[in-house]
Amino acid sequence: MPDTGDAFCLYCREPLDELLAPAQHHRVPDQSQSPPQLAQPEAASEPVALFFPKSRSIVAGGPATAEAPDVTDEEILALVQGSMAPVKTPIGYRVGILLAMLVMLSLPLIYLGLIGLVGSWIYHDPSFLSFIVGSILILFMIKPLFRWQGHSSTQTLASRDREPLLFEFVESVCRAVRAPAPRRIEVDCDINASAGFRLGYLSLVWGNDLVLTIGAPLLTGMRIDQFAGVLAHEFGHFSQGAGMRLTYVIRRISHWFVRVVYERDQIDQGLWSLAGSLPIRIGFIFWVSIVLIWLIRKVLWLLMMLGNLVSGFMLRQMEYDADSRAVSLVGGATVESTHYRLAELSVGYKIAMSDLAEFYQEGRLCDNLAELVAENAARLSEREREEIKQQVVERQAGIFDTHPSTSDRIKAAHEQATQGVMQSSVPAVRLLQGSDSELLKQATLAFYRQQLGEVNAADLHDTESLLARQKQEYECFEALDRVFGKTAGRLPVPVAMQRLKSPPSAAQARERWLHIRSESRELQAELEKDGGAIPDLEGRLHTNAVDRICCTLQHLFAHNVEHHEHRRRECESLVCVLEKIEGQRQVWGALASANAGLEGAIRFCMANEVDEADVRSLYQQVETVSGYIRRIIDAFKNLPYPFEHAKAEISVTDALLSNIGETNDPVSMFNSANAVHSLLGRMNARIVGRLSAIAEELEAELQWADEGEEV
């Protein structure tokens, strides 16, 4: 999550790591192991125009990528007209604002008071010790006051000329919730929306100089009523006026205190180095300074936690207040579905990050990250959606959290007892010029440049084509699961060209195939009967799966059928690389073991004071890991990469070398070894998966199984 010091509100604060489990089905088989009843609605004083499409093809919280009714721009803008009745500010919100203001504004005064206290000590005790130690303390307390922390921006400025409907819709929602319209709209790739001041502290006195930041996946992955609810929430903060400005100041103070307590720089390192390098008779002065700095930071930590406690209460009340605007507009049911949809998109985002890593390994990056996120969220099964919903509902907010728990927000939304005045199944992306809008692509490019450095738009690939390629890959993994079953992750898979090119007759091949199928069914039944993993039975099942592939592919090579020529060439390329992987199995395992040792050495050196022998041992481990990597790379020299790559012709060695970083840096070498190990494992799984898919295709064409019978 980017630095949010300048942003007033983030709509959602669900931790993504807790939502990863439902995405397990997107993982590659592991072959890299080493040897989410309402009361009647209240009437609004100035009703918003209603729009109920004839066909509601998107269920609450479901994929927003489904086919939606064809509507005009005028019909979309007619969704929100007029303004809603003002929402009464709860007493808890007012109390929270007052309490937080008193506490948070006192914290900087206490901090300055500590500096003055140290200065008073130096003045009243003008000794050498007080002067040196006091000066060091003042230096360490003053330096954060003059340190400006910049941060790179990944936001893309939206243009009214290019996206007029988006701007008009945003402004109509502003009018509905009686909030000032933002001066500008920015788009990034986060699963969130935020409201902030465009010019920081200057905007506090220059009026409603506000900026709205929209996460592009909200546009591609939500219904328009869900998106409107998110906007109403953010504009609810816009309408909070002085409360919003005060909260901005409080957030800045809170972020600053975090830096004071936790941030360390070269001056801190220099003090430690100086204290350690001097004789104890002189160095003790600096050790005393270090201890006093530690004590002061502990006092500041307590002040920071007090500030977080008070500001957390206030911010949670402000979230409830902003939620009430969303509920008045779209209703409690839609607000509930929006929370679940945000969680689903968060999972889709994490999967997309994994997808990008895979695309990048083959020299590709998608040109529309928001589309990829929405597609991944749409692929989630109903069971996975229920798991995500359960996790979201079960999560509770802590006393220091800035947002209430989702379950509490949903409960408060339904307690407001209104179904809202706007419902629609139109996808939010309809607000743009299309799902391939240039705005979404610009936001994607900005994200890449922030993460990877210089990236050219011409080097990006069409997202739909990458998704189609990925779908084919998933189909191969499904074939692998069907052929190998529970043993899909076992090694080795000894499919050799010599064996494939020494085929029996067609009749013998089919007879052998039928025998393998019969025996595998018996083994599978026995394994299920015992209800557990039996290594011997699993081993025999695995061997039979390998034999099944070989038996079918032998028939491919035995009969010189012209329309099979492409398959034969593909199989030859795949099997040649698979043989090399099998031949490097021992080195592959040794690399994993050596890299585990390197990780241990790195952790030891980071956690302890090390001497020359420790450093020498570390770099010996680096050299060992580097040696294994070189052996693996040399083994694949001149062997063509078996899958399509952005660079038309590339060797396996080149693909491996693209993952190698600085060879003399321990951490870089550790990451390089992990990357090589991962690439080999994934390549192995993809090859076996593709061979399994080819085998199934041939078996169906040859009609080796009886008609209608499952192979």
C-alpha cells in the first residue's frame, strides 16, 4: 500500500494477506520441491431518479464483467439526480473530533517540550558530559523536523475531454450527497478510492481544493451502483468540511510520529559505529547517548500509541458517517455487496501480481492491469467467494484501527433501514470509453514504471491475448491433474525421446494402454479405500501415469500422419527440455540445499556482529550457490525454450540468465537461486501438463476408450 499521508480516506482497509487462501486453485502444481430482511426505505426529501434495468445479469457481489443492459450516457446520468436529505452527524463523531484535536495537537508540543528540557539540562549543568550527550540528543530530536519524505506517485490524471461521462457521473454523485466536487480525478491500480487535498497544507486554507483518487480495478470490477456507493462514501468525507481538514492535520502528525519513532538513517548508523570503534573510556559517552535516545523514543512511542488510540476512534466514527451517505444513495444491501466485492478484487489483485511475474518471465507485461484483476476476480468459484465473505465477516477491528471492521460497517448500514434510491447492474467500466480505455492503460504503465523503472508502452501486450494464453496453460494443468491425480507434484517424470521413438505396434500400444488404465483404477480404488496416502501405491500410480503418456505418444511417433507433424515437433521440443531437467535433478536439489544455507548465513550476518571469518564463510556460500547455478545454465546451453516467448527465439539458458542478478551480492544471489529454482519447477510442470493434454487429445482421437467412457 502506498504512503497515504496526503490522502484523507481510504475506503477499504482489509489486509490482503488474509484473503489469499481462496486463490489456491491458481497455483501451479508444486514440482519445484527438492530431492462475502431489510426495513422499508425512508423517503428522501429530494428523490434521486430511479433506474431498474429489465435484465439484472449481475448478482450482488458477483462479477461485474457479465453482460449488462445496453444503456445510453443519458440513462446512466439519470441514475443520480437531485440531492439527498442531509445526514445527521452522530454525537460520537463530534466527541471524537474534539477529543482527537486536543490530544493530537498536544503531541507536537510535548515533543518540543522534550527538546527544551534537554536544552535546559545543558544550560543548568554546563559540564562536558551534559554538553556532548545533550547536543547529540537535540540533534536526534531536531533532525526529523527538517527531513522531508517524498514519495513517488503512481496516479494518472484523468482528462475530462477523454472521459466526460466519468466526470459528469462523479459530479452528479457529489450533488446527491451535497459535497463539493473534486478539482481533479486521478486513477491508480489500487483496490481502493481515496479523497485528499491537492496541495497539502495549502489546500486547508484555499477552500475545497480536493482530489479524488480512484483505483482502476473498481471501474473494471464493480457494478455502477457499487461504484457510486464508494464515491458517495468518499464525498461524504468531502462534506465533513472542518472535520476533514482537522483529520488531515491529525493524519500528518500521526505519520510524522511514526517516522520519529521508527525511522533510522545514516546518522543513527554513524553513532553506533562511533561508539563501537572508540575505547570504552571515550566511547561510553556515546553509549550513554544511545541509551537516552532509546528511552526518548520509547516515550515518544507511548505518545504515538496514545495518539493512534484517540485518532483511531475518531477516524472510525468518520467512516461510519461517510458510510451513511453511501447507504442513503444505494442502500444497505448494495453497500454490503460492495464490501465483499472489494475483498474479491483484492484476491484478484494478488493473483494478478503472480500472473505478472509469470508473464514477465517470458518477456511480456499486460497493458491493462485493472482488466486482469477483474478477470481473476470473475474466475473465483462460489465456494471461494463464500470463503472470502466468511473471512471478511470474521475479521474484527482493533482499538488502533482507522477503519471499523467490515461486519460492523455492514451492520450499521442495515440499521440505517433504507434500500437507497439507486440500483443498477450496469458495469462501472461503462463510465469510461471502454474496458480498454486509454486511461486504464496509462494507469497500468505508471504502475510498471514505479515498480520496474523505465517501461515503454510499445513493449506491453494486449491483456486479452495474455489471458487467452493463460487459459490454455490452465487447461494443461487441469490435464496434468486428471492424468496424475494426487501424484501431480511427484518427481521424476522420465519421458525420454528414445523410448518414444521405439514404439510397439498400434495393437500392442492400445493393449498396453488398456492394461495401464485398468491397473490405475484398481490402485486408485485401493488408495481411496485405505483413506490415506500410501507411498507405494502412490508411486505405482505415478509410474502408470508416466507410462500412459509414453504409450500414447509412442503411437504419435509410430505413425507418420501429416496432421500430427506439428504435435511431433512440439513433443520433441518439450521432451528434450524435460530430459535435461531430469538430468539436472541432483544439481537442482543441491542448489536448493545450498541456497537454504546461504539464507541462514545472511540471516546470521544481519542479526549479529560478524568478524572476517563470518564474512568469508558467507561469500563461500555465495560462490557455492553461484557454482550450482552455472552448472544448470551450462546444461541447457543452446537448448530452445519450449514455449512461446516475447523474444521469438530464445534458449532456456537465456531465460534462466534473465533471472540472475548481481553475482557478488549475497541477497541478490539468494534471490537469483530462488528464481532459477522456481523457473525450473514451473517449466517442468508446464511441460508435463502440456504432454498430458496432448496425450488426452490423442486418446480421444484414437477412441481407445469406449464411447462415452471417461478416460
